[in-house]
Amino acid sequence: MELDKRLNHPLLLRLREIAQETRLYLVGGAVRDWLLERETKDFDFTLKEGAYCLAKRVADSLGGSFVGLDEERDMARVVYEEFCLDFTGFKGASLEEDLIKRDFTINALSLDLREGRLIDPLAGRKDLKERRIRVISSSSFKDDPLRMLRAVRLAGSLSFAIEERTLDLIAKSKGLINDVSPERIASEFFSILELSSSYPYLLLLYRTGLLLETFTELRPLQAVAQNGFHHLNAFDHSMAAIEELERIVLDPGQISYWDSAKVKEHLEEALAHNHRRLSNLKLACLLHDLGKSETLREVGTRSRFINHEKVGADMASKICRRLKLSKKERDYIRQLVRFHMWPGYLACLDKITKKAILRFLRKTGDNCLDVLLLSLSDRYAAKGALTTARTLRGHKELVRRILEELFRQQELTPLPRLITGKDLINLFNLSPSPLIGKILKKVKEAYLAGEINDRKEALDFVKGNLQSESAARLN
């Protein structure tokens, strides 16, 4: 679509009426997206001066909400319907001077709203046509090191290539990322994880050195060789697990027993800050073997990593705190790292009981499906000599059984309350304590396993357990 047609956008027509005495320019991402024939709801406007006051007039005229970002720096925002409009005054002496201080050539484009003229001082339109990310200045990453992550994010979201000179500059400047606040790093990094195919761009971050500069805890994994089930070191394996995860998620139906619609709906849920479960799952995948460098022990000719999932869960939690992720996200990632080995342990048992499956479901709760996805991705990414078709079949069969039980429970009508906490206190002379909740969970598990069916059987179940074991061992 030509830009002159975009100039007839109802919002721009209103703005030209409101600011008819002002030379107003649309800059940056909106111009870029329109030239790529992509829709946008975020608009950045700039003018020589008076941006703060103009934003107030625009908000009043449109009936939008005014957000005063920084009056001294002449910056303000208007939120109107689904649109976000940012207004800023020139930082330099002219529009062109401002444009050459931006990050990439494709973002240094401007549209003169009065004349309908495209302003392109750095050949950004040519880079758009050639699908290329090109940094404007050698000092660009010094001015704002977050631009290094943004280059990779833009490459992923636009399916562009980053030119070699820009990649080289990122590699040379990678240490500057430590000067950026954790919140800003998390925001850009999650934008990369939100891509449907993050793996190639995480690989790009790794090749420039930016990934290990951001997550220094991953560095030791490069030196961790693994046992015969693996063909890669612990770091490369973690990256391969993300690739496998994205392959599964792209088409869950390829695994015959997955309900694709249920899986996709579950992973679309936002945990916090518009970060979906899926993007948090990818982060958990990247961090799932963190503990291996801390727990490595050589036993004969084998490498052992006893309790690496527990150690790794603590390490992953610390990283989440550093990135200022929400408590819900921290708990989620910690739980996934902590439990990612559990399905594999179950798959190795000679006999897998329904009680064992129910215990797994109870412990993992709402994150059961996520743990299974991580476990399966972990297994698929291990292609050493000891990984056979039989071990893969056993793992997939275990996952199938757990999912079968999970979906069965989801379809059940609400479980009957066979007994209550009051019953336990009054009938068994128990004191109020966490033990009450544990007993009720045991009763629920027994009901789901088909061992009890009514209130009398539930009471007999509790009585039998209390008589044959100490209350502590009922847990």
C-alpha cells in the first residue's frame, strides 16, 4: 500500500486538523511497518517544540488519555482506543539530526504529515527492500546497548538478516549489555522468546557472544561433557532442546496423542507482563540443565549429575529475580527445572502405577503439560549412542499415560467432597495443621485411582492409614 493512501488514515486526518499550524512528522516503526504493508497501532510523532502541549490538545480533542512522560524533555503520550501515540520534541537542531541518532536505518524514516513526503536520509527504504538490519553509527550501541538485543529481535519479527558489519559491532560491544537495566533486558529477550521460531535468533545471540554475556551462568555448561545418552555438551544440548520444543509446539498433532487445540490454548495463556506460558517455557528449556556444572562428578568412566535439577532450580530462580520477573514466572520456571527429570525417572520403572501418575499430576498442578513438554524436548535433544528407539518409545508412552489421565480429570464433573477438614478434626481427634490438607489430598488421590467411591470408604481409608502408620508417614 502506498504511503499517500496511509495519509488518509482516519487518525492522521484528525491529527492534521488538530495540529494544522504545526509541522508534525511521523517517525520510526510506524513508517517502517507501513512501507512493509504491515498494520500498526503504535505511532511516534515528533515536532520542533511543544510536543507536551500538543499531546494534551490531542488527548482533549480525541477524548483519549493523556500521559505526561517528561515535560522537561518535551515528551508525552496519548492513549486513544487501541492506539498509542507518542509525541516528542526534536532532540537536535533538526529532524535530520534526530534521525541519524536513531538505532537502525530502517527506523530512521519519517513522513511529513503536511506534505506527505517520505524523508529517508540514510537509505532505510533500500534496506527494507533488501530485508536488512543495518546499524546507523559505530557509536549506536554505546549510546544504548539494548539496541544489540533489539537488532536480533527485529531480525526475527521481520524475517530480516543482520548485515555483517552490524553483527561484528555487536560481538565487539557485547560487554556493554551489562550497563542496561535488567527490566529492559528482560523485555527485549522475552520479545525474542515470543517469536514462533526463537531458536535461530537465540543461536544468533550465542554466535555474537551476547547470549552468554546476558546469562553468564550458562558459560560453564560449554565444558560439561555428558553421558552416553547425549551427543552434545550441556550448553549445546539446552539449545537443541529449545529447537525440539519449537518443533513440537509448531505441530503438536505430530505426536498422535496430543490434543493440538488444548496444547496451543494452554501455552497461549499469559503468566505476567504479557509473557505467555510458551515464552517462559522456552526460558525454562534454556536453563533446565544449569545445575550440571555444579553437580558434575566422575564415577568410573561415567559423568554423574546427582540432584542437578534441584541445584539448577535454585540457580534459575536467581536469574529470574535478577531479570525482575514476576513471582508467578519465577515459581513456574523453578518448578519446571526442578521436575523436568521426573517423567524420565517414571519411564524407567518396570511398572508405573496409577498412584505414581496421580502424584506427578498433583505435584505439577497447572504446569503438568509444561513439564511434560520440557521433558519430551529434553529427551528428543539427547541423541547419543545409548538413546535407542526403545527408550524414546518408553518415554513417549509414559507421557501418553499421564496426558490421558490429565485429560480424563479435566473432563470429570467436580469431585464430590467425601470428607472435610472438620470431619478429620472431629472424628479422628486431629488438631488443625497442614496434616489435614495432606490427608485430604491422599483421599482425593485414592478416589481418582478408584480405590474409594463414597464417604464411608473414605473414612475407612483414613482410619486404616492412621492405624497402620504414624500420621507423619501419611504424607
